[in-house]
Amino acid sequence: MSRADHFTIGLLQHASPIGASREEVHTTFASMAREAAGRGAELIVSQELFGGHYFCQQEEAALLDLAEPIPGPTTQCAASLARELGVEITVSLFEKRAPGLCHNTSVYLGRDGSILGTYRKMHIPDDPRFFEKFYFAPGDRGWQVVDGVAKTGMLVCWDQWYPEAARLTALLGAELIVYPTAIGWYHGETPADRVQQRDAWITMHRAHAIANGCWIAAVNRIGVEADLTFWGSSMVIDPGGVIVAEAPQDAPAVLVHRCDRARIEEMRRGWPFLRDRRVDAYGGITERMLDGTSA
Amino acid sequence: MSRADHFTIGLLQHASPIGASREEVHTTFASMAREAAGRGAELIVSQELFGGHYFCQQEEAALLDLAEPIPGPTTQCAASLARELGVEITVSLFEKRAPGLCHNTSVYLGRDGSILGTYRKMHIPDDPRFFEKFYFAPGDRGWQVVDGVAKTGMLVCWDQWYPEAARLTALLGAELIVYPTAIGWYHGETPADRVQQRDAWITMHRAHAIANGCWIAAVNRIGVEADLTFWGSSMVIDPGGVIVAEAPQDAPAVLVHRCDRARIEEMRRGWPFLRDRRVDAYGGITERMLDGTSA
């Protein structure tokens, strides 16, 4: 089957407020998904843990009750929408894999509602107000590309800071890498710190696009939840590092963008970085730190 | 010996025009180095192949006559300046290692004029007007950090597009990574392409600083040489990805900046990326491309 010369993605940015039920948030999501599909989206991408508030601001064992199996309520909601709209959907959810063993997981559903791929977040943060290591075991399925409307790499949030993750996903053939995200500011941070943090976040995504010559999509939530204000700013970046679609910092958005495959070829011909990689000299990447003065 | 709480670097951005002799350019360099030292620079960094025009716009065997041994005219010039000014200096030069075997090499000289480190450019480009694979054998000394006034990683130009190079250098303990550079626009490129290219170049450097929590310095040349206009824009970037000093696109500049060590600790505590690397899952980085849909 020959591929179209483009694929169209739809990113759904919204609030998932404290106190809203999963069903309420799913209703919002479904409404936005219908809008995205109506505007031509073939792949719809959720934000991280989109079905409820960001519960990792505290360590509380009772919150493990929020975890769900796969298949479960979230994948059933997404599968139903995929069939209704004839689109592919990736959803991010809190996966209960076994008693006491949970993951931060993305599931990719095909047009018929079947599961085409699953990715478990590989890099897990742990900072005040982002106590993710308490809730999520590190992913054990490695790097994943799903062969849907695009070859789609499935990274999640904290992975965004790791060039290794983007590179490995690109080496698997990703034309697009999606990053469902939940990132925001702590109320105590200075305005200068806020600018620096959001700008650094944007810069890393742009660098992944440039270094790997592929499309990047980041989907972040909005809204105030306890001590955090999530900064939205969901975006689509082309393989040259140019932000071609961007959502506001504080309002819901259905961001639909048509991604031309030719732009990948064009950038990789102009700047053939993959050709010149020194694969003979990268072995040290698997070390935590290197001793001495050369490697 | 305890280290100072900061180190001060001086980047020398200038033209190295076609037709200027090595001695003429060295005189310009010495004058700028004296200014940098007078303004407090402890480490002076040259642009790439600073001693003459960028000769790689054509493939011409006779141009191999421009290569020089180490030690040779360029390291002798730099050693003499280092002793005179009491500073450390890195210079980028066209190294003749053996008949028919040349490299694009950086040499780091200590205050007493001795050679503290040598790096041979690992990633070699080859594009129309940048025929570097004709002139330079790929580096065979790996990644290098010199323990001078700062722990200084020594990458060069095309290396800037490779997150692997910055990461490996940071894992060796680099507090600062310097990138002598010769990058510019071809006369035939559109204004939009020019903006995209320079912006991508800046973005990659900023991403290296963010991902690795270290200082970055890029030193580029200016001026028109045959089909290329070099875009200057030499810059210093802090470990948070903020550009803290920046030179113009089309004028010489002596860029002196005091780099606080505490900023490294501050950024790495706030965003402890090195802590969470999945070193167990990065093995595929040493492959050219990966087959299948997961790795």
C-alpha cells in the first residue's frame, strides 16, 4: 500500500480539573475529538493522563485506585470514538498491570478500535509535586513506533528531556513522535524561571525535530490544579524545527495540522545527519557517567 | 586545589578572508585575544579553522598544502599568546598528521603554552560547498574533556547537530562545551531558509545546554567567502538554555562572559535528567538504523 503524501494530526489540549469525574473528562475529550475529526484529523493525540487531574502532586497509596487495566474504561472510550469517527487515537492513562505494579502508559488505537501499540513511559521523574516514581514503574517495553497513518513514535512527557529517547525512536523509522505531557509551573516560581522553563521545554522539542528530521507533536494540559499551573502550549513542529501550530497557554485547543511527508525527505537531504553518525564511538551512552578525560 | 566559583571565557569572532595570509589572520587573532584577556578572559576560544579562509568549498588536492603539523605555526602562535597573556587558548586548525592524512583538529594550550589536550573532529560533513570529507579523516581520539580553568569539552561545528556528542562529552564531566564553527548561508538560499537554518543552529546548542546542564559556547566566523556568507552569531548559553551573550551576524566581536559554576548545580538539581537516564535501554544508539517497531 502506498502512503499518502501527508498525514493529519489533531492534538486535544484541555483542563482535567480536580473533582471532575473520568466520565466528565471523557465527554469533553469526545467532543473535542469529534471537532478534530471534522477538521480532517486522522490521528488524534491526548495529553498525558488526560482522564483526570494530575494526581502525582502527593504520595498517597489510595490514589492507586485511579489505575485501570488495559483494556479498561479509557481504552474502551477511545476505541468507541475511533470506530465512530474512523480515526486513530492515542490515549495516555494510568495502567494497573498487577496489584502494586502500575505504569504511565500510552495506547494507540486503530480505526477499528483495536490496539495497535502500547508504550510504557521509560523515563520517570521524581521531584516535589511530580512524585511519579511512587506511582509508575519504569517502562519495560522499550521504544515503540506504531505503523498507523504515520509511523508514530510514542514517547511521554519526561522522555522529552532525553535526546536518546527521540533518537532511538527516530531510528525505528518514526515520521512523527508524539509527547503527551503534563508540565506546569509551581506557584512559588519567579516570572523569569517560568519563562526559562517553558522556553527550555519548547527548545528541546524543536531540537528533537531538527536532530532527527521528523515531525514532533507535544500535547500538554491547561488549568490550575492545587500547587501547579499547567502551561498548555501544545505544538506541532516540522522536521526543520519550525513551530507550525501552537495552542494558547491557558485555553482549551483542538490543534489540527497536516504534516507533509516530503518535508522529512527535504530536511534529511539538506542536512544528512543520520549519514554521519559515529556509531563506532557512541558506546559510552549506555554508561551512567564516564571516568577519565576521554571516551 | 579548590576551584573558583566561576570561569571566564572569551570567544573571538572575526573574518578570515580569502587572500589574507595566515600571519595576517594571526595578527588579528592576537589583537583580539589581548582585548579578551584584558577584559578578564581566562580561556580564549577560536572559531573553526580560524587561521584562513574556509577552503572546503571545492575539492582541490593542492589545498592540502594548507595543512600543518602539531606543533606548527598555529599552535606556536597560540602558545606564545598563552604565555604572554597568562591565559588558556583553544585553536582550531587543519592538521597534517601524515602525507595524505589530515584532520580538523582543536588544540587546547595551557597558560605555559603546553598542549593540554587535542580533539579531532568526529563528525565530518559533506555537502556542496562543505566538502569536508575530502580533506578531513574522521577523528580517532573520541570525546575529549580538558581539565583547565574549566572542565572543557572540545567539539567542533558539525558535531553540534549530534546530541550523542554533547551527551558523551557531558558524561566525561564537561562544565563547558566549546564548538568552533564555520557555518553560513549559500547565496542561493531564500530568506525563509536562512532564518530557519540559523534558528535551528541556535536551537541545537541551547538544547545541548538544557539536556546536559552545562555551559555551551559556539564561535562562528563572519564575512563573505566565494559562495558563502558566514552568519557569526557566536554565543554563550547557560545550563538552563538561556543565551547570555551573543555576537552580531556580520561584525567582529570579542565576547567575554563569566560563567558561574553554581548554575550547573542549580539546573541539575532542579531538573535531574542525569539521574533518570535509561542506560539499560540505550544500546540501539550504536546502530545506524533499527529494524522492526520496537527496540
